Amino acid sequence: MRFFRSEDGQGLVEYALVLVLVAVVVIAILALLGPYIGDWLNNVAEWFRQLLGNGG
């Protein structure tokens, strides 16, 4: 006895699961590295301010 007659939706479900897994990994990385990324962006902004002579 076959419970599932068609497997058309199976590929879509697998793609959705992979997409969710990738999203969870990206969110975890951003949560861990968020403060460091913010500091790096602030350093880049300060470098541009000094480069343009708008010293702050």
C-alpha cells in the first residue's frame, strides 16, 4: 500500500529545508560576529572621515 502516490512536492520540501538551514546558519554567524562587524564598519567610516578631511 502506497501512502504517497506522487513525489512532486518532495523536492520543494527538501529545498525549503536547505533554505531554512542556511538561514539559521547565517543568523547564528551574524549573531556571533555582529559586534565585530559593527566595530569594523565604524573603523572604515572613521578612515573615510579622515581621508576626506571631515575629522569629526
